[in-house]
Amino acid sequence: MTDREGRIGTAGEFALIEELFHRDRSRPADVHAGIGDDAALLAHGGDADWVAAVDTVEEGVHALPGGDAAALGWKAVAVNVSDLAAMGARPRHALLAASLPKDLARERAGLLADGLQEALETWGIALVGGDTVATPGPLALSLTLLGRVAPERALRRDGARPGETVYVTGTLGDAAAGLELLRDPPADWLPAYDLLVERHLRPRPPLAYGQGIAGVASAAIDVSDGLLADLRHLASASGVGLELDTARLPLSAPMGEWSWATGRDPLPLALSGGEDFELVFAAGEEAFEGIHRAKYEADTRFTPIGRVVAERPGEVFGAGVPGESGGYDHFPAEERDGA
Amino acid sequence: MTDREGRIGTAGEFALIEELFHRDRSRPADVHAGIGDDAALLAHGGDADWVAAVDTVEEGVHALPGGDAAALGWKAVAVNVSDLAAMGARPRHALLAASLPKDLARERAGLLADGLQEALETWGIALVGGDTVATPGPLALSLTLLGRVAPERALRRDGARPGETVYVTGTLGDAAAGLELLRDPPADWLPAYDLLVERHLRPRPPLAYGQGIAGVASAAIDVSDGLLADLRHLASASGVGLELDTARLPLSAPMGEWSWATGRDPLPLALSGGEDFELVFAAGEEAFEGIHRAKYEADTRFTPIGRVVAERPGEVFGAGVPGESGGYDHFPAEERDGA
């Protein structure tokens, strides 16, 4: 798993590191879910569990160096809100570990704090603790988000059952197209591109919808590593196969314009672009009314994209799915490997 | 607060950054304590609060580059255990955000995980979540530690009252001497130096003692930034003055040998060396039995080092206290500025 010098550093190797750091798989009685779901569920004796997730955003990995500092602050909150949305939880408190470059300009620091504050207010989160370190490395924000959910309503990865339908909220691939546009801006900039860039810079996870389908859907995960990779996590955890109908993947109108103008196929971005921060969930017939009521209450669209089957457990397959296995190898998520 | 190029980066400037990130001082009803104490106290409706703290350890800031990787893993846990000890809390769960250099050797990664695991087991903590990022910067571990404490027993910074005595556990300055020894190892290495180095590499906060004086002592803080700086935090939060008797500061026998062999005055290290991870607390006459019973139960020594007075609120003074104010300027804690 390591190169000839014994170094780590590519996507596959980071799975090894995750393994190293998560060695002890024993789970105390007050941990209802831990490593291996979007967030941990921690019992406390009340009528709700605490839900806890941590994610880091780093310049050069999750954002372009020298880019929009306010967006980075926003994103540090949003990526964790996405994890809590995927548990059906309500976010409450955040702790921030900020690694700030020694030569960080005062103005950028202010913008960073603006974006952070804006996101905290948007989702009603109180910042209750933090630590700041001056670093010779890049700007990085590690945010721990705590929230609450009734344990019997929590959405987990391991609940999908054969016969159920797989759904995804919103549209796919927009953030990946936005990142490409920022990296290599075309001379002809279409108005539609602004929305794609915004989806990369300021993701808005469907938190209200996640809460709406808590106790209704049978399993859920957020789309952060890319649809295929995240579907595979859900398939593994539930011990089922997922048959994907790639023709039904929801694309946005701006994505259509981008595809038309650049001559690019949007499907790879929709399948593996990553950072969509939408929700994928499984639900049976009996959940029909619940998932539709939540849709209207939360004003969030969703689309059926496949079905849960008993065959090929842990796999995602179907026409248009590259290789029909090991999408990680085809589209390595590199450097982004969360628990 | 910024230099001519508008950059940030020294100790004082980081106070500004803390300010930027902790802009919203409003406190929701379920936050019993937040920014400004060692850890946040979060109500949940049960008979105990959740306690949450986050701290980052980074190579080059909190440890020498290329040093003992197992010690760094240990320290990431220990620095947070120290915060929970200062609240009188019991640690339960941890979330880890690891920034790993791309060229991190496989063996060092394994050692890092060893040290982390050893510390988690030592204090009975379950790792329940994490995130790993490959970074072009230095190795850094941000750990969020969650624990529990009965809210009426929680040790806070703001409870010290005039007439009480100020105590400190263990001995002071050892870790700072250990760091100096590692940075510039003397040709004549005394056996006593091993203990000083160990105190820098693998701090062991007096967790059991902190729990023992919960509900007994009137205020507490952990000694992480240096005794003077942390006493000042306590004095400010409590709105009292602290009269320090520097002649009574507890020093270890190895520190005595280091001082004798190097001709160095140990007092500056004991006052401002930092990273002692001991507890400073205030207690009145009525707490005498409680703090002594806890001493025997937890096998932890403590020493009276001063008294709480109504005069000069927010200040720490007394013979041997440098400048009698602004110790931060004399011994800048640089790059270490936690909440």
C-alpha cells in the first residue's frame, strides 16, 4: 500500500491511514453509531442522541489557493451540515480548529470569519469553542458539528432493503463543473456558469429535507465523495446491491448549458465529481407519502435514480456505470477521505 | 494590530483572530458555558451536561519537526484531556481531524496511530469520528473531545472569590525544560533529563484530581499557555486579583538538577514555559477536606501558591512576577492561542 520509499499519499493509501486511526472497533454502550456513518450517534439518557461530525476544508485541496476566503469559511460549516442532514439531525453547536498561515492578510482573515459567521447564522449554529494555530502550511479549518436527533428516527447507512427505491435530492455534478470553471475560466463566460461556481463555493445541503425524512426513509448518506463512491458506502453498510439508472440522474439547466457550450459529457461529473452535498436515500412504498410531504415542506426536489436489490451486495451497477466496480480507481477521490 | 503589509502572525495578532472567529457572543439557552472557558458546557436535558473541547497539535509548533510521532499522537489526546480535567469532567468520545503530509512515511503514520490509541485507552475514550486530509503543510492533529459533567459540579474560570487560596497540582516548568533539552541536547546528558523530556512529549494531565475537586473547588483552569497567562485568564473571568507567592512554586527534582547543571534560573520556565498541563484552582477554607480527600484518592500532589484578592481585578502580582503585568509580552506564547 506504500511506495518504494514507504510513503503514503494517494487515495488508496489514505484508506490505510483511516484504518490505522480507527483501529479500535469496539463500541461503548453509549455510542449508537460511530466510525462508518456520516456522523456519530451518542446516547445521553435524554429523548435525543447527540450527533457529532468533523470535516476539514483546506485551501489547495477543497478550494483553490488564494480564492474566496468567505466561501471557505462558509464551506467549513456546510460540509458538516451535510453530514448532519444525512442523519436527519438538527445542528446545534460547533467547535473550530483553525490553522492560519502566518502571512494571512488581515482582510482575508476578516472575510473568512464573515463566511463562517454567515453559515453559522444560516443554520442556527452556536460556535462554542475553538483553537487557532499559526501554520507554515495552507489555510485549513476543521469544524466539529454537534446536533441532536431522536435515535429511532436517525437516518443511517445500513438500513436499505431490497425492493426499495433509491433517490437523490437536487442536481448532480454542478459543483465539479463550477470548480473546473474556476480553475480554467473560459473566454466566453455564460451567466449560467455563475450558479455552477456558486454551487462549488457555497454548498447548501438540504438540511430541512434530511430532517423531514428522518424516521421515514430507511437509509441515507450525503453525496460528498461523488455519487458512485457514496452509493457504494451505502450498499456496503446495508449489505445490498444498488442498481443505478444513470439516464435518470438529475442535471441542472446551467449544467446543460455548460455541456452544450463546452461539448463535455456531464455524466462523469454527475457520477464522480464530488462535493454535491446532496442526499441519497432509500425508501420503500410505505414511505411514499412521507418523502413527498417532506419535499413540499422543505421545498427540495428529489429524483428516483435506482433500486435496492439483494444481488451483488456492496456493489453499484447498471448501464452507464463505469467498469461496474471500483469507481474509486477510475475516478480517485484523492486527498478527500472522510469518515 | 497588523504589520505594514496588513499581515497577521504574532501572539498579539492572534487575539485579534480569535475575536474575528468568535464574533457572536450571544449564547443559546442550551450552552451553559462557551468560548472563554476550558471547554463548552452543553445542556441536553439529562442529569449531566456534555463538555466539549478542541485543540490542535502541529509539528513545528507543539512538537519538533520529525520528532517522536507516537508522542504527537499521545499529545493530541492529552491536551484535550487537560481541558476536560479543568472542568472536572469525564472524557467519553473523540473526533479526529488529521492533516497528514503527502510524504509521511508509513512507519511514522503507524507510530502516530500507536500513540493516539495508547492515550485513548489510557483515558477510556472512544474514537467516534474523523476526517483525513493530505496536506502540503506540516503534520497536524485536531482532536475534539466530548465528555460529561454534572452542571452544578463543573469547574469554571469565573468562580474564584476574595479570601480563597490558589493551588497548583504537580510541578511547573518541566515540559519547557524538556523541550529545550530536545532542541539543544547537552553533551552531558543526566538521567534526570529523561523525565523532563517525557513531560514535554507525553503530558499526563491530573484528570482524576480534576474530577475529584469538581463541586469542591470554586474555579479552575489548566496550565497550558504558562502559569502566569492562565492565572490571568482565571483572574479576568472571576473579576479578582491573584497575589502570587513565586517562592512557593513547586519544582521537580529533575528540574533542580537541570538548573544546577546548566546554571539556569527555573523560575521563568515555571511562570511562563507553558504546556505543563497541570491544574490551577481556587478554594476556600470550607473546601479543605474535599481537596485533600481528592488528593489521596487521585494520588496527585498540590501546592498553595497564592491567594485571591479583591484588589487589582484581572491582574496577577507579587514578588518575582515579571513586570507585574503583561507576561504575554515578556514571554510571548506565540502561535499558541487557544479558547
